[in-house]
Amino acid sequence: MLAARVTAFSADDPLQGLEVGDAPAPDAGALPAGWEVVDVRAASLNHHDLWSLRGVGLRAEQLPMVLGTDAAGVTADGREVVVHAVVGGPDARGAAADEPRTLLSEKHPGTLAEQVAVPSWNLVDKPAGLSWVDAACVPTAFLTAYRMLFRSGGAQPGQRVLVQGAGGGLATAAVQIGAASGLEMVVTSRDAGRRERALALGAAQAVEPGARVGRVDVVLDSVGRATWEHSVRSVRPGGRIVVAGLTSGDPTPASLTRVFFQEIIVVGATMGTRDELAQVLALLARTGVRPVVDQVLPLARVGEGLARMWRGEQFGKIVLEV
């Protein structure tokens, strides 16, 4: 089958280790009990794929590894499904009870392929109103945004939420579902065009990084070092900062004096549960919110999409049709 795999690591030029070509297809007869094969119709890219190519979360002895965490496709019996990427952990089925939580492409082959093997528990019915491309955007970006806003962030309609770094799939998803849920969304971006697009998607305010925004109830920060001080200064006393990534590295210093003095709550978020994925899909189906798609490419051109993401040029999701 055609697949995109990481074959070597490079922190400075991650695409050096990308191989797009023939790879062994999953053997349905050799899978663990409770697993099945999905014929992938569409898969979306995430920064996780770039981190994998840079050697984060993988060891050399695991190579080659099929990349990808997100996919929508069809099972052998014709069921149209969206794949939940989290395998193992306390909410899982089809994996050993003591298996640590991992994402597809960390221990098990990922979704940037014509087929992917996953536990049946990880499959959620695709709403009829969502296209393959739209559905493939949901499992990482929208699921993480949903968890950050409502479970980790505890946001409620009418509250103000600051999203650091408009333009990426996660930030764009947060603006869309936050605005649709009655939240006042504030975003930051260095690029004026991205700020305008965020406003068109429902953001109430879009400013340059570091600009004064007034106190917010919740901050969603997946950037880290470049935005952390602004996040701490912008959240109200007793408010929450939800962290779901560090694309610019760990913040130094951590501004802990302000954190403890103002009793700011800092909480991490990684993906979400299978049931939360079903909730997000239902939210999109009922509200009409659809992912912002930056680019759709065939799987064979995955390198172009990853290069665009590496350069930070995308607005929304980059999706591969299989």
C-alpha cells in the first residue's frame, strides 16, 4: 500500500527523513483481538507529524514508522467511520489494560496510508453531513480544542477566551467552536491577513502578539515560550491557562510569581476521549460548523503539505485524499 513513513530523524530539516512509497499493508488475520482495518478515505496533517520526523516521541529502532494521527474511512463491512487516535490508557478498549496511552504513529502505524489498523473501540460513526475531508480534520485539532475549551478550561457561554496564534488547525478550530458555543473569542497573530480571517470565522477581537486584550477567563496556549508571558498577563486572577503544545519551546522564565499570587490555574490537555470525539462530531453536524481547509492534496504529495506546515504558511487544515 502507499504510505508516508519517517525513516530517519532531522531536527533542522525534518522532511529529509520522509519516505512516500510502498509499505506493508496491515494483515487483518494477524491483528490482536478487537482490532480491525480501515480503508482510509482522507487523513489530515498535524504538527505531531513534524515532531515525529524530528525524532520526538520515536526511537530509531522503531523506524520506519507510518506517520499520521487523523483519518476517516470505511471498515470491511462498509461502516463509515472517524478514527480516534489515542490507543491505550484508562479510557481505551482493545489494548492491554496497562498499556500507556499513545497516539497512532508513536507505537502503532499511523494514518497517512491507504489502510490503518486500530481497535474497533477507536472507531466513531461519521455523521452523514460531514465530507471525508471535513471528518479527517476533527480527531486532533477539533477534539483537542473542544477539550481545552470545555473540560480543561471549563469555559462557559459569555466568557472571554484568548487563543494564542491564529491560523493553525487547533487555533482555528477553537475559534469556530468557541464562537458557536457563545464564547467571546480573542486571537493573536503576527499576520494581518490571518487576523482578518479569524474575525470572519467568529472571533470578537484579533490583535498582534503581546497586545493588551483586557483580562480573559481562559487562555488556550499551544505556542509556549513566545506567548507564555502574554498568556499569564492576560488571564484574570483565578482564571485558567490551558497548554496543549510548545511549538516555540518551553517558556523561560515561567512567571510563577504571578501564577501563585493571582491563583492562576495551569492545566495541560492532550487530545480527548473517544466519547468526546463523538460529541465534537455531533456539534459540527448540528451547528453547521465545518473545518477550515487550507489545502487538499493526494497522499502521494504529502511532502508538499508537510513543507507548507513546516514553513508556517497554512491557515486551517491540510488534508490528504487517499
